[in-house]
Amino acid sequence: LISGVGKTEPCGKNLKIFTATWNMNGKKDLPERLDDFLFPLGTESAQDLYVIGVQEGCPYRQEWESRLQRTLGHRYVLLHSAAHGVLYLSLFIRRNLIWFCSEVECATVTTRFFPMIKTKGAVAASFTFFGTSFLFINSHFAAGDSKLKKRIQNYKKIIKDLHRFDEVFWFGDFNFRLSKSRSEVDSILENLPENDMRSLLQYDQLSEEVTKGSIFKGFKEAEIQFRPTYKFDIGSDDYDTSKKQRAPSYTDRVMYKSRNQDDIHVLKYGSCTLMRQSDHKPVFGLFRVKVRPRPDNITLTGGRPDLGVPMTCCISFPIKLDAQSTHRKLKNISRLARGGGEARSWRANDLGFFFICL
């Protein structure tokens, strides 16, 4: 939980953010729960804000977001949901923190030559939390080993107006490759020390272009200590064994930029190695971000979540099932479920359990 947030506004407090990107390869078959995605190994069980961007999303976006909601549980609400073709962006926030957010604004950009084809481009959402403005961008750049210039053009088309925000997180399938053949990459991978990817990353196209200053100016990326996240045989941890034998690459990235240098602290940067439904592994970043007090001119939402995805979490509450008190207690539960205050605590000797589906 965000340190110090209650009925009074924090001054110099922190917001813990989980940001993840995943190219789903359009797959329909998803696990009922997404614990391996939202709670990967080495992370704490819960954060304040979850920002999930997918590319080539599954055909049923609402079902995808419902499964995210079920995995996170009733303590989180969908702050905002946006899509641009098969690019999805979903923001889930702790229920008790939604009161301190401004209205969310959304924008989309198509980088395809034909605008009606919405498989490449970006979808972005921005809002202010207390006195700190945030921008989250989910992008899918041009694919192919030879499309380096096209990827840089994609970036330049999206980059406008970033200076308006205090904290910017830009993530997605950027499609930058390793400038080595499959056999050369395999040889390097075989001899890599654990968590030391430097000998491989010296051939990373994105790192090279950032160093040149041609892309992501002012952005940072946490140290990569995980193996390339593309391309895998679906259902396994084996890199591409098809006839194309694509060289493994770090196509999936999380970049960040702050108006104030010390505002964003990286807690962890990694990949979700247990997710095998796509030819990409998800990549996540866990951050702690300083939050400033709210100026008087920022209008808060008043606790209004995005109602596009039904709350389908099953929650159990112990309730004494006598006729006189049941109606009153159900009203109390309903108020809690809708963010309207804390329910009373129940005694251990109350009789039975009542299961309510939100």
C-alpha cells in the first residue's frame, strides 16, 4: 500500500507501480488465472498500480481484462481501459487510491501506411495522481530484422508532447533485434554467466540507437539481467526451431523518463519465464515513484472506476445468517464492494459464510 495514504494527502510519499508488456500473438487460450504474469517470481505479491500493455491481443479484450481483475482480486478496480486495434492498455489501481486520481485521458496513433489496419502504433493513457502527472504508452513497432529505420520512424510519430508529464513509462514490442545470426546468438547464450547479458547486449539494436541519440532521448532502461524474450516455440522455453530459425532478441522493453531525476526508483526488471502461451515472454518493470502533494487546480475522479469490465471476483464474507441482521449486513458489503467505505469486522464465531459475486 502506498505509504502514508489515508484521509489526508501525502507529501513526498511513494507509489509502487507494476508495468508489463506482452505480445500475445493473438492467442485465444489463456489460463483462468494470471498469477505467473502479474506476480512473477522475485516480486512482492501486490503493488499500488498495475499497468498492462499487450500487442496482438487475444480476440476478446473484455475477457482478458476480466481475468486480470479476477487474479488481482476485489481490492483493485479498473481505472481505465483503452484499445487501438489489437493493442490493449489496462490500468488497475488499489480501490482506496482511486479517489486521488484525476480523470484519465487516452490517445492512439497508427503507424501503418493504411490507418484502418491497427496492428502497429500506440495507445496511451495519462492521469494525475495527487500532484504527479503520469503517461503510460503501449507501442508495437515495425517487425523484421531489416526494418530498423522504420522502427525509428514509428517512434518519432508517437513522441509528441511527452514533455508535459512528470513521469513517462513507454513499453511494448519495439521489435529491435540483435545484430547477429542465430548461430552466433546461440553460441553467446551458451557461454553467458548467470544474469550477465552484457556480451549479448552489445549487439542490441535498441541500445545502439539510444547511445546514438536517435531514439528514446532522455529515457532510461533498467539493467537487463534476463535472456531474450523472443522468439519461442509456443508452449515451451525453446527458441524458434522452425525453418526460419529466427535469432533470439530483446524485442519487448520497458523504458521510463522522469522530469525529476530521483523520482523513479527501479525495484526489479525481468521477464515472466513461466508464461508459455505466446512466442514472446512478457517483460515487466517494478518501480517506486515519488508522489507530490495535489495542487488546488487538479480535479479528482471522486472514485469513479472504468465500468467496462464487470467485477467478477468471488469474495467470501462471514455473516451471521439471522433474518433480522442479514439485510443490514448485505447493504454493508455492497457499500464496500463499490468503494463506499470499510465494512465492519466480523467475529470468528459468526455463523456460516455468504458468498457474493461482484
